[in-house]
Amino acid sequence: MKKEDSKILEKLGKDPGFKVPDNYFNEFNAKLAQSLPEVKITEEEKPTLWIKLRPFVYMAAMFAGIWLMMNIFNIGQKATGRPEAKIKENVIRNNNAQKVNDLQDKSIMNYEDSVKAGIDSHSNLGK
């Protein structure tokens, strides 16, 4: 490895190939400053009280809206007492009772009708 490195250095030499002009770094700052555009410095505007409080006001309004919606839905449920399950159960009972009453008039009931009516096919209809 060292032999190869020495051969390369012999062929190319130790000269990096790049040269910096004389006084380049002494004049660099002045040239850079001249090439940059002028910047106008303005004072920062202080945020008003509304701009500072606006996110908190919006958040409070959002939570108040959610709270009101929940109360509206709860009031509706309290007034009705969630009758959906009771109504459904009563409708099913009434339908089954009507089917049994209709089928009691007939002396013979098939299995499918007894299952739809919700009664045991082995029990008597009159009970």
C-alpha cells in the first residue's frame, strides 16, 4: 500500500492543484457585503390582546358547543326515557299475541306459524 501511495505521489506530486489569489480573504468580507442587497429593518409589531387570547377563546367556544350538544341530546333522552327498546318489545308482544289469537281460531297450527308466534309447538294454544 505504501509503495502504491509513493508511486502516485511521485507521479502527481504534492501540489493540490488549487491556488487562492493574493489578498483574497482580506477582501472577501468587503466584496460579500457589497454584493448583498440592503435590508430594511422594521420594528416588530407587538401582538394585541385579542391575538394573544384568540386561540383560548376559540377552544373555549368549541368545548362549550360540545357541552351544549351533549346536553341537548341528553335532554331528549331524559324526556323520552329511551323508549326504543320498550316500544320494540311491545310491538313484538302485540304481534305475537295477535298471531296467537288468530291461530287459536284454527284447530291446527303448523310448526312454522308456532315459531313465528313465539310459542312452543307442543303446548296447547288455549293456555
